[in-house]
Amino acid sequence: MSANRREAALRAWKTIRIKRAFVKARAAEAASKAALEAYCEQKKWRVAFFEGKTGSPRTGIIDAVAFSLDRSDADALTVRLIQLKGGSAGVSGREIARLKKAVAGVKISGLLAAFDGEVLHPVQLE
């Protein structure tokens, strides 16, 4: 086997190996999202995922947010920040600390949004 063919075969092997890992990671991500959506639906929570324009997950610790309105008080809201793990990925102490820091740093404010039929008028509440 010539050196060029050997190098080409090695490059092809590396490409296939990388693509297999990528496909496996995407499948694990999709399965974990579906499982979280089913769990939240069962618990009467709404869930929203933070993704880039391409659908890829963002790099921050928060992958999703789940929220629900209290049944006895229509103005009471409960929010949970979620870091989603899938496949064989484990949870590290560093990730737990980052998520706790993110929860402590949540900023909440209100926004009134009035739509007059043509234009939306947002008013930030302090």
C-alpha cells in the first residue's frame, strides 16, 4: 500500500470515528430532551430549551428552563433552571457548583406588553 493511500485511509478512519461520536451525542441529546419534555408534561410544567439558531445547545450551564403557575394562586410562578445530561455523561461537582451559582444569580423583572392592533408597546417594570 502506498503512503498516499495509507494516509487517505487513516484520514477516512478518523473522519468516520468523529462522525460516529457526533451522531451518538446528537441522539443522546434528542432522547434526553424528549424524556425531559415528557416528565415536565406529566408534572404540569412547561419547558423551554436554550439553543442556538442551528439547533445546537448553547455552551452555558443552563440548557432549559421549566416553569409552572401555582394552581391555588394564579400569580405565583415557580421556575427551575435545568442542566440536561444525556447518554453516558456524568455530573461533576464543578457543574453542580456552576448551576447553583446560576440559580443564585437569576434576575427577575416584569414586562408589560400592550398591543394596540398594530404596534407592540413594551414597558419594563422595575
